[in-house]
Amino acid sequence: MDFHRTKLHDLISTRGVSICEDIAMLKALLSDAFRNHPSAGEAKWRILTLALTAEHGVIDELTRTKSSIPYSMTADKLVNSLHASNRIEKESLRWAIDSWALATGVISSVNFEQKDKEPASEKPHQISSPRLTIASPTVIPTSAGNPRGWAPKELKDFIGQPSAKRLLTISIDAAKQREEALGHVLLYGAEHLGKATLADVIARTLDTPSQACSSADFRTRSDLTAVLTNLRERQSVIVECIEKLTPDVADAFAEAMPLQGDELDHHSLTITIGKGDSARRHEMEIRPYTVIATAIDLEGVRPRLRSCFEHTIQVKPYSTEELCVISARYAKQALNAPMSDDACAEIVSRSQGSLAILTALVRRVRDYAQVKCKSNGSVLIGKNAAVAALELMFPNE
């Protein structure tokens, strides 16, 4: 069993199920039992879900139907009932119900763990939080011929955006010296200008833990709560397409994003459990952190959320010279297919200023040179090969 389930089992074994009759006492005992968990946010969320399910009579229902109805049917029924009456996702409710079943002996911990492990070999490795499950990133060596190894590791190595780099470098250095979280950053601009890459480089330059998300990961306030309450000190969260957040989630994000100079020591997010007269509000404390967001349409970001960003930076189109440098670096470091300056210039002329189109054209020229010119990475790909490859792709131009 995991940390929280083990502590809950020990608590019920020593104090008995009667502690669930007083929800305030139950919360206090759970808080004391979970105090050594490294994530205070996760511990608080576990306490809330355990207390909520206990208050709604889950333990009595599990005990009453133990011998007459299969556990899975009872658990599913309880999950659906609580989900309909409370604003908590089914995954969190099922975790709490299973935890009570294990702690009270309704199901065997051995059988339960075996059931949990059965599909594990079929799933990718995952990192689980109370509400959100995110596939753990694959670590790829940064060597020649690696499609991701060519990306810059620090802001000083990023090509283009000179004014943005100067501003961010000063702010990052100042934040590091003060050992504070960097003020929230919003990068906006047209598609395919490398906003996500720049966001990743900013996070790397901060040299603190980072987590990459998309607006699609935050469907509800609970999704947002699960991520933010599990952050480490000064961690950065990269959010792509932040303008696509729903109004409710965007407002919740704004609530948890005070400007660094104003409320540096007070990061919190209020969640509501239940509906109507039975609804209860809980304030979840959050460690100081940095949001690095990207947006295509700046006006699409809700005004309240937009005002929370200390740095709002437009990512501008790249010059021809910058695109030539980028294409040469990509060809050599990512594809192990060095190209001449003339070849890169030919590719840039067809790229429409888009990094996505540029890298795609570089790959196609590499393919042509490999097949027609027998290039294996040791010979520089010249202008003639680039022109011939591009003529195949654009025959009418």
C-alpha cells in the first residue's frame, strides 16, 4: 500500500472505526498521520477526500454490503453517487473508497494490490497526483543525430528574440540571487515561432524543477488543484495555449498566481466541495512557483489571468540570418547532416518564416542528399542538393 493508505490502516487499527463519527477529529488525526509526507498539498487533498467519503457513510455502506454484493459493484455505485452530488472527480473518490475498504478489512490488501498490478505492464510509466495523471517524460540523450538534442539548454544559446532574452536574463539572474520564484511569464505570437521551445529554455535556465502541461490538461479546477498543490519550491509550470482554458479554470489560475512582489508569501487556491447549502470551501496552500505560458491570441487570455503575468513578451518573426543559423544547427546537431550556408539559404527562402516548415524542409533535403548524393553525415550537403530537393517538393515554383 502507498504512504497514505498505510497510515490510514494503522490509524483505524489503533483507534477503531469510531473516529469517523467525528469528522473534525478524523481530519485532525489524518493530518497528524500524514504530516511526514513530502507533499503537503497532496496530503491535504487526501484528507479532504477521505473525510468527505466518511461523512457520506461510505464505511457503513461498505460494511453492510460486504458479504452480499461484490465489492466492485458497491464501490462503483458509491463513486457515481458521490460524483453526482459533489464537485470531485471519480478517480479521487475511488481512491478514497478503496482506501477505506482496505483500512476496514472489507477487501484484502494482498488481493487489491495484485488487482492493481495486473494492468501495470500494459501501461506506460506514469506519475500520479490526486487528480491528474501525467505520463513521465522520456529522457533522451543529447547527442548528434538526436532530434531533441539540438534544442538550446540555456537562454544565452537561444537564437533570435534579442530584446526578450535581455529582459529575461536580468530577471532570471535577479530571481536566482534572491532565491525567489521568477515572476510569471507569458509568451505570445503567431504559430510556429518556437514559443514552447523558448518556454522550455526559460525553465532550464532557472535551473529548478519544471513540469510541462497543456491547457487541455486542466479541464476542471480539480485538475489545476492537483498540479499546483504538488509543486516544489520555485518550480516552474509550462502551460501551452493558455488562452484555451475554460473561464472557470482561468479564474482559478489567476487566484493562485499573485504577482511576486505583492503577495510573495501567500499562494493559495480555494476549492469548493459539495453543492448548494452543503457546499464547503477549502483553501489549499501552494508553494511559490512560476508559470511560463504560451498563447497565440493574447486577447484570448482572460483579462484577470493576463494581469497576473509580470513578463508579457511577444515572440516576433525571425530574420533570414537567424533562420539560416537555426537550420544549420538543426541539420548538424539533430540530423547529423551538416549543410552549407548556401543550402540553408535556399531552404529558408521556402520556409515562410515558420520554424515547423523550416525543420520539415531540412529533413526532406537531408533525405534527398542521403539517397541521391549518398551523403552519410560526413559530407557537407551543398546548394545543388538543396535546390534539387526543393524543386521536387515545389515543382511549379
